Amino acid sequence: MIKISKVNIQQDDIDRLVEVIESGNLVHGKYCNLFQEKLGSYLSVDHSILVSSGTAALYLSLLALDIGPEHAVLVPNFTFPATVNVVKLVGATPVLVDVDATTYSMTSESLARAIKSYQGDQSLKAVIPVHEFGFPSDMINICQVAHRHDLYVVEDAACALGATIGDKKAGTYGDIGCFSFHPRKVITTGEGGLVVTSDQRLAERIELLKNHGIQRDDGRVDFAIPGHNFRLTDFQAALGVGQLERLDGWIASRTQLATKYHQLLQPLVERGSIYLPDLTRGHTWQTYMILLSEDFNRDLVIKRLRSLNVETNIGAQCISSIVHMQEYSQTQDLTVSRRLGKSGLALPMCEAYSEETLTSVVHNLTLVLDGFGA
């Protein structure tokens, strides 16, 4: 089976993991401190805070910004549900924004349209642009639109550690940036996440919120606010430290494979069977998703490819189509994101794969799509 992705854990990562387990110091320790320091340096940010997941990173960010029931937050209509779940979990109202057909991400234009058409009772307070699948969104213009309307910007860079926008990294343009280390991401700690910011006040608040509200002063411990337990363990951080050193090389390999996919898939494009993503500079290619023609049943394509030992999957969810978001779907034009949610197909992508692996994937995809016309 050619899997949708593979975890790239190497022996030195395992050795550090064993070292932590044998030490008995399993919670926040030297590898958490080291990983945070290296991530902050890699991203050129003032504050980097490890947390238990990308979802926790987003949730803590909204709490730190005091976003609640009287507020509305703009989110893309094509993303993993965690992006919108955290908005509802803090009591705020999600406002869905359509995305681009080839980048799969919110644009400054779609954001501006959503702001202009918004007629809700809650005040618009923030926007969460998502660097979908590692695509580096146009944060310069998105931030300009957001700032004109006094909106906080929380970047969902869950898939985009290492993505570049100009001379800066994705996740460092907004007020807060959030990352994930889930096994489907380029770097993984099993579960895990990261919050980054250059605002010291926000960083201090997030530190309190993630760790029971604990405040230490000259050896004295107190609980300043009611907080959560969203800490990362030291053995998880031990897995991540070495992977970070290999990250840029992995992204370069994924970029080469994405270019190869573009070449191999051209015959299907010319036939009108599929549409390809934008081959954008600075992309991490955490996922390579194509769009099937409406002639094909995506779920059946996934099933038939699996029978040929090729694992594929949906790309992301159309948020307006999931059960708890039905009431938010009627006020905007969400045509593109609905189409992506219905027909997006993620193909196997991993830096460990060879061009021969991709050739096999495309060969089998062609067989399956040809079979629909037989």
C-alpha cells in the first residue's frame, strides 16, 4: 500500500525519546526548552510556546485575545474543522469566507467581500487565515484588510511550518501564529502544537492559560488565573528537535515531488478530468490535493484506488457542510469551497517517496478515472 504519508522518525529521534523516558522527567523539561528555542530562532519570533496540539494553540490564542460571545471571527470555509471549532468553543460566531480555486486558501479579496457583506449582531473581532496544506497565503494584503477593520489576525499555520512569504515565514505576520505537529504534518511529535507571537503580553497570557494559570515568583508558586493543561511532554519535544534540523531539506524534496506530480498529471488535466493546485514558491506541500472533475464520484475514486493499493483521501472539509455549521452557510457565496469539499482528492505525499512512487500513483489514478468512462 502506498500510504497517504509516512512518519519520518529517524534513529537519533528515537534515541532522544528513550533518553527522556529513562530519565523519568516526562513533562516539560530540557527538550521542551530546546525545541521552543530552536523553533523561535527558525521562525525569527520573540516568543514561541509549545502546547499539546494545533487545536490547543488556536483555542489559547482566542482566549488570550479575549474573544467571546459578543464577537464574530472570520474563517475560511475550506479547512480542518478545528479552525472553526475553537471559535465556537470560546462562544464567538464564525463567519465563513470562500477560498481560491487553486491555492485553496482565503484571499484578501474574499476576506474583504465577507467583511463588507457581514450583517450579524456580533462585532467582527478577528480573522483566522489558514495556510491550507502549507500554501503561503498572501498575508501582507490580508493583514492590510484586517487592520483597516481593526481585526486581530491569528494565522492557522498548522500545515505550514517552513513555508515562506517574501523574506518571512508563514505564521509570523499576524498577531499570533499557530502550528501543529500531528503525524500528518511534515514534523511530528505525535500530537503537539506551537504558538508564536512578538507581543509579550499575549505570550505571558498564553503561558498562564496553557499551564493551570501557574505563576512563579522567586520560588513562590501561585495560580493567577484559571487555566488549562495544554502542555507538551518532554519526550514529544525530544522527537521534534532533530526533525526541525531536517525540515528545510524535506520541504525541498516535497517541492520537487509536487513539480513531478504536475508533470505526470498533465494528460489528465488536458482531458479535463482533474485540476491542479497552484505551484507556488514557498509552499511546504504538506498535502498535494487535486480537484476531480464533477464527472467523478470522489468517494468511489478513493475506494477504487485503495483496491489498487494506493491510499488517497479527501483534502479538507467544506465547513458549511458539516453538521454543527449548517446555520452559518446561507449568507455568503461559498461556491469554490463547496466544490473543493466535494471533489478534492489528496494524493500520497512524503519526502521519503521517490518519483517512481508518484508515477505508480498517477498510473493507477488514470486507470481508475478511465474506468468511469468504460
